[in-house]
Amino acid sequence: MNTVRALIADDEPHLAQYLKTQLTQLWPELDIVAVVKNGVEAAAQIAALAPDIAFLDIQMPGLSGLEVAQGIEGATRVVFVTAYDEYAVEAFEQAALDYVCKPVKTERLLRTIERVKAALRAAPPEPDGALAATLQRLLQEQQPAPPRLRYVRASQGELMHQIDLAEVLFFHADEKYTVVQTQNAEYLIRTAIIELMPQLDPEQFCQIHRSTLINLAHLAGTRRDEASRLFVRIKNHARELPVSRAYVHLFKAM
């Protein structure tokens, strides 16, 4: 097996260091490429480094481990590190999600390592709608719903505008900024897509790509190209937006 690369995310530095030490002892071939202290950093480093495994603490500032996992593109396998109660652990087992409980015990971590090794030897799985649905359900059951935005303050040149979210066609990441697209104009905000998503009503906005959220009220339809890649069309807007493989399942009925 080629070198396996891993990331650890935990907002408690001593626990992150303990897990790193344990992994180094139990799996010497493992290359730990990053240790981060919150969910936002974890999401950014997973996107940049594409590790084979991400050990994600469930409860982190910025974004929870579940929220980070929900936004992962590619083949990074997630192992949740959790201090949750018995009910949550049962949910992880039913969904066949890898996890270890805090405090991390050597025997349990060894079992997780063997399970992950076996999974990595197998062919990479196709993006699974059931997994995305399970993560969404766990988020709803384990966390109180955050307050939802009704307006967003965004800049256009030197002016700041307050934009009703009903007028937003889509949000799209553009280097350091996120573009807020309405029917008539583009505006800019500094909030990253992954930070913006939990503040939006999931009945109104849908993620279709790591860098794109669309307003479902403005969805006109979908199209597949000759390579079977999926694109969405937005009402009163010429641009088509690509749907990444992780979110194709959301449009199977269309």
C-alpha cells in the first residue's frame, strides 16, 4: 500500500497531540500531514491536501466534525472522534461510520485502524446519497438549529448593500471572496461557503459543489453533457453551474 496520509482536527491541543502520538505508535507508516484546531481550518486543509483519512472531532468551533464531513469532496475517509452519548454512537454504528470515543483507548483505536486499512485497500466508493443523508440527520438530531439569515450584507465597489436572500440566485466561491449573485448584479462577501451554509435555510438553499450554493426557488432545471456531467440551470441567468459527484444524488428525480 502506498503511504497513507492523515489529518487530525480537534480544538483541544493535548487531545490532538495524544491521538497523533497513538497513531504514530500504532501505525508507523501513517503520514500525519496536518493537525488543526477547528472545523474551518479542517475543511480548508482537507480541500487543499486531500488526505486519505480525516480524524474529526465532533464538537469544534466554527464548524462541527459532521459539517466538515458533509462538505468533503473526493475520497477522504472520515473517522469521527466523539464524546457523544450512547444514542449518537448507536447512530454511527447503524450508518457504518468509523468513530472512536473520547478518551481514546488503544484497543479501540487499533480496531478502527484495521477497519480503515481494509477500506483503503478496497476500491474507492462512489459518492453515496445515503451517507450524505445520514450526516444531515445526525446534524439535525445532535445540534440545535442555528439562527437563519434573512439578509446578507455584501459589497459592490465601495458601497455596502443589504440583500434579501430571496433575491439571491446563488453563492459562488471566488478566491478570497464569495460572490452573491442576484438577477441583476454581483456582490461580494468575505464569508466562506462552508461557514455560510449552516446559516442558511436548508429548505431554501442547497449545496451542489464545494464552492457553490443555489437558491432552490430559482432552479430552472438540469442538463447532462456528453460526458454525463450534471449541470443546473438558474432562472433568468445564462450561466450553468456544475454539480459535483457528491451532490448528484439530490437531482436524481429531475
